[in-house]
Amino acid sequence: PGRLAVLGGLMPDHLYRLLSLLLESLGAPPPVIFDLHSALEGRAAAARLSEVFFGAAELPVYDLGRADVVFSFGANFLETWMSPVAQSYAYGNMRQGPFGGRGLLVQFEPRLSATAASADRWIPLRPGTEGFVALALGRIIVEERLGHVGSHRPHAALYQDVDATELAMASQVPIETLRQLARLFADAEHPVAIPGGSLAGQQNGAASMLAVQALNHVVAQVGRVGGVFLSSPGPISVLRQTAKVDSFARVQDLIEQMQAGEVDLLLAVGGNPVFELPAAAGFAAAIERVPYVVSFGSFVDETAVRADLILPDHSYLESWGYQVPEPGADRPAVSGQQPVVRPVYDTRASADVFLALAARLGGRPSEALPWPDEVSFLEETVRNLYGSSLGAYDADTPAGFFALWRQYGGWWSEKELPREPEVTDAAIQPLPVVAPEFVGDEQTYPFHLLPYPSVALSDGRGANLPWMQETPDPMTTARWGTWVELNPEVARSLGIGDDDIVRVISPHGELEAPVVVYPGIHPEVVAIPVGQGHTDYGRFAQRRGSNPLDLVAPIAAADGGALAWGATRVRLEATGRRQTLARLESLDGAGRETLG
């Protein structure tokens, strides 16, 4: 059993529960859960933050809709971070001023994202200094006794090692600007600070996220309207066995086992680790040392093409399932899924494959997974909610309840039941001041690499769809390829401009791509969208652009073990060649569209 391994993406909860039950019955290790999108949004680090600060490893819920001042540190919540549909709805409510005034948003991040473009103010920061800004803001609030919470004496210990002036210099944000922002945040009735994914991508990510979360504690917005809550777990025990993203450190352990020949059978359930992991991590070489690999992917991607057996799952439009939303909302909820079309091809639900396998094995596996098929498993699970006093609907019989479950698309509490967190001893301990560390000597590699998720392609899973390839990036309007975003001053100093091809080199790899001169980026940063560079995955994705993960150092942050995808330095070389990017329009600098 110890020589069986499962590596999966953030899979549906019902599939994770069945797979976990099967592995447990065999005495095999639990599945390793990792995908690039979850790493870029910092899911594992956010859960770890809640465990440290609130004592529960549930994702935090930020009450955007009822906040009046929002400080977002690298959370592009209107694009790809966590739950952008719910967050966009809440952002609309915040802007309409639920308490009589228009809510205000300040975005702290190195690159002007679409979220930053929607903000009232964008503060461009050097990568890795977001936590410095949060610490300085907290120190100023406590030191100057700002806000409405009364005495800040209980908070003084948090900032005893913090020098606001030194941190202002390190972050390149003037101390007077920080004082203005501190007053703005502390004087608000319902402020909230959000630590986003770009913080988790640094080697000091845990300390930075802790510093941002501490701001909510300092202004008494933990468990308050417009503040921070915790996601509700499943309303019953059988729904609490849900997929949680693992640390990159655990992924590295699995790769080492594969390289050492300690894995005989690898099941790849969702995700595309060959493409999504940094190339220098060595997964592509390690998978060749596994005698038998099974892929459950619906498309032949870089991982499936290396498999000995492909058992393609249904598409999401053909599937059953349930999901406990995380991040959640102001009440317990379970989302239900059912097919809207019959399977088009000869595919089979992965859940049914595992159930049939358990039945074939007999013994403990068949006892642990006694259901004849996926729908029977779902119906029995859902029946546990029958008769609940919290539900928004009820039925006379369990069968009638399952019919209503399918009709309504899930189950939720009729009443608001926000989960108010309680702070741990972390709220009275001095906050750590941890400087960022980067791979690559600053003299040889003068720029910070910032890979960011594409609004259209996500982490690359949308690259096989032509209509997603055709969708322009909201900030650069580029599409159908990879580009390198440079600050105008940097481009001018290098003698390059739009569509000039540059070579981007890190200590672990290199790629070539055309330039987009982009004013909304810190001068020390080189930004490249994630999603292109597939070698397989269909004709619309193959041999198109480059994968910036080929440049990323395969390192885990010291505290929590998240992938430090933003901690790599690079240098640029002009190639003397050009490639015209496909863009929604070309502007000649005078605001006129040209056809060139």
C-alpha cells in the first residue's frame, strides 16, 4: 500500500471522500492535492494563516459587501482569486454604500491588475514588502491611538519589534503616505484588510499574511460586520471530509519518492502536474520512473500523455457531485451538481471507477465503499440532511428531499449563521519582521519575476478552448500567446519596445516572448501571464507561447511550505527579433487605432 500514490488537483468533495475512503481501506497514504491555480491564489497558505491566527484551518471569509474601506494586499478578488463571482457581487454592494457612503478600495501590489484598476488608489510595492507595509500601518495605528476601538494597549505587544520608518524605506512607500492610509483605515466604521495570493508566493509569505490579518484584529473587525469570518465546514460529519490543498513541501516529498523508485502505481486525478509544477522540480523525469501511471483527465494533456492508462472522466456538464463551498458565505451551504447532458463520448465518472474497483477488490475496500454507483452514494449522503431544522426547504420523505436537492441545486441554511472566529495567542505575540529572500543574485538577475494567473486561461486549464484564447487580457488586450510586461523606463533603458522579443533568464531556465510596455508595473518587476506553453492539450493549446513556470525556482516557503512562486529573480536579453502580438487594438500613442 505504501507504494501507491495519488496526486490530484482540487477535486470535487464527493470524489475526494470516495478516494480517501478507498486509500484508507487499503492502508495507502492519503491523496496529495495540488494545482497551480490554488498555489497562485494561496489557498494552502490562507488555511494555514487561519489555523495560526484563529485556531481553525478553514479559509477566511472577508465581508466585502458590508465593508466601507478595503485594503487589499495582492488579492485580485475581481479576477481569479478565491471566489470572484461572489466577491464581485459583494464589491458592487460595497461600492453602493450599504451604510450611506460609497465604499473605498486601496490595492497594494506590484502590478496594476484589473482589481487595482477598479480601486480608488493603487500602491505599487516591491515584491515581498507587502507585510512591511501592513506592519507599519499597524504600528502607526497603535502608536498614534487611531480609530474607534478605544485603548490599543492590548495590541502594543504585536508591534514591539516594528520600526515604521525603516519599513517605509524598505517598501519604498513614504512614511507620510503610510500615516494617511493608517488614519483612513482606522477611522472607518467597517474596514477590512485582505491578504492575497501574491503574498503567499514569497518566502516570507506566512509572516506577511499574518501582518495583514493582524490589522483586522487591531481595528476590532474579527467577527464583525464588514470584517473577517471563517468558512463554515460541512453541516454534517460526512460532509466535512473535503479536499484541502497540500503544501508544496509534500509535493516535493512525493517527487523524491518517485525519483527513488518507491512508487509503483501513480493515479493522477485532476490537475496537470507536468505542466503546473516548476520544471526544475523534476516531476516530468520522476514520473518516468513510476512503472504504471493512470490518468483520469478528460483531455490528453502533458500528464495524461505520459500515462500507461487513461480513464477519462466526464466533463463537468455530464457529472454528478457535491461541494462544500470554501471560502464560504454567511451560512452553511452544500452545492449540488447533476448532469445537464448525456455523456458525449465513451467516458466514465471517476467516482464510479473507484466504486467498481472497491467491489472487485472485496474485503475492506468493498466494506468501506458499499455503494453500487455514484448516484446511490450521493443520495445516501444527501439524506443525512433530511429533517434538518436549518434547511431552507423540507420534504415528507428522504426520496422527496433528494428530489428537492436536485431541483434547488443543493442545500443551505435559511438563516444567517456567520462563523465568528476567536483569535489565538498569535494576537498577543510580537509579529515577526521577516525580510523577503529571492533565488538569484541581484547583480546578475536584477528583476523580480511575477507570474500571474490569466483571467481567461486560469493556470492553463482553459488554453485548449479557442474562445478563451481569443479573450483579450483586460489590462493589455493581448491574446493567443505569451508576453513580457515591462515598465516604460526599463524598456527605454534596454532600448526595446512593444513586440520586441526578449529572452528572460532565471537560475533555472529561460524563455523568449514579445514585450508589452506596461505603465502599471513596478520598475523592478517583470510580469508574465500563466497559461500558455503547452506541449500537449489539443491543437489550440500546443506550441503556443511559453510556460513561465519553466523559470520558477522549486522552493517551499519556510513557514507552511507553500510554493514560493514569486521568489525568483530574472534578467533580460534583447534578441533583435520582433513578433507582433495579437491584441484587441493597436494604439499609436495618440489614442487612435491603427491597423499595423
